[in-house]
Amino acid sequence: MKQHFTFVAVFIFGLLALLATSMFAVDQRQWAIVFQFGEVKEVITQPGLHFKWPLIQNVRFFDNRILTWETPDPERFLTAEKKPVLVDSFVKWRIHDVRQYYISVGGDEELAGTRLSQTVNSGLREQFGKRTVRDVVSGEREKIMSEVRRAADADMKNIGIQVIDVRLKRVDFPPEVSESVYRRMETERKRVANELRSTGAAEGEKIRADADKQREVILAEAYRDAQKVKGQGDAQAAAIYGRAFSKNPEFYAFYRSLDAYRNSFKNRSDVLVVEPNSEFFKYLKNSGKSAK
């Protein structure tokens, strides 16, 4: 009885172990290939629980997410002017046909990256060779990336890979070229700056000259208007004086004499040398009397 129970327990345990080895789970981020004696038996692209024959079949998993390949070091390319440039780039790619991917590169991601690198570099070399430095730096950068992506995608589909995007991170000159380029740029910027300064100085002188001219014109016109107003005022004052004093000439003469006395004897120290019988003292000598 005890031996029978042991046999049943071993049988159940072996059955469970066999059942466990015949089941496998595929994650939603993965694809799987079922192999039988080294040959591809089934490709599984749906996540979930799946079964295989134990002992005679095995499973290998592959990442179906978007992957990134980057150049470890900047690549050197020549432009249409035969000028060298250093280019940093990266590629976004994913497995498109997992069966073809396994057949072509054995499922080796490093080998796939090498093939992808060769294809993209070849495309970039071709595109850079047809364009000037200005084009590859800014003018047609987007077009270069688009054309390289399209060509690389068409080529890499043969090994089951889809190229989603090709990006240029940096396009720069090698150190030996950068120095001369920077010096030339600096010289050009200095030339432009000097031209702008000269133009600004000329415009400034022109503005100052115009302002000085306007100032002189304004002052002259103001002086002219002031003299005109002053002349009109003096004329009106003289007319008023004439009308007022013509009514009494004797009073006018007396008023003028007083005004002359006031202007002549402003200070105690003032000295006036005239003859005593001068007409100047006419009203002083006859003060209190009517002058004749």
C-alpha cells in the first residue's frame, strides 16, 4: 500500500513537472519563436499563456519594442565641397518580421545593430556627398534624415527590421577645421560690426547736423519773432506816449527832466559836471515856479 502511494505521488509530481515545462508565457513586450530540433516551428506574436512539447521543443523570446542604436563615436563624412564633418546620429528601429530577423542575424541584436550601422552610414555618406556644409548643417537637414530613413528601412526589411526614424544629433567640423572656420567667422563678424559702427556714426553725425540746423533755424525764427513783437510794443508805447504827452507838452518836458535827474543821481557818490545855468537844471532852479 505504501509503495502504491509513493508511485502515485511520483507520477503526479512528474506529470506536474512535465506540464510546467510544456507551458510558457509571452509578455506583451515580446515575441517568441518555438523551435523543434533547431528548426523554427511556430512564431508567436500574441501575449499570453502558450504550450509547447516538452523536451523536444524550446522557446526563444525577442523584444518587440522600439530600440535605439547610437554611434559610439562621431562619424566622419565629406560634403560636396570635400570638407570633412563629424556627425553624431541615432536610429530608432524595431523587429518587424521576427522569423526573418532570426534567419538573417540569428536573433543577435549586436549583429543587427552592425548591419543597421553600415546601412545608415552608407546612406549618410551618400547624402552628405551631394550637399554643401550649409545644407547639411541647417538647410536640408530634415530632408537628409528623411531620405536616409526611407532608404535604410527598405534595405533592412530584408532582415526583418523596420527603421522608424534616423536623427542627426550634431554636425560639427573636426578640430583642425573648426579653428580656421571660427577665425574666418570672427573676421567676418568683425567686418560686419565695423560696417555697422561706421554706418551708425555717419547716421549719428547726420542726425546731429540736422538737429543743429533745426536749432539755429528755431533760434533765428524765435529772435526774429521776438524783435518783431518788441518793435511792435515799442511802437505802441511810443504812440501811447505821444498821444498822452501831446495833450500837455510842458508836463512832458517836466516828466522827461525828472527821469533824467533820476538816472543821473542814482548814488550819493555820483558826480555830474555841468554849468550851473545849463538847461539841465531848469526845473531845479525854478522849483515851485512855473517853468518858461
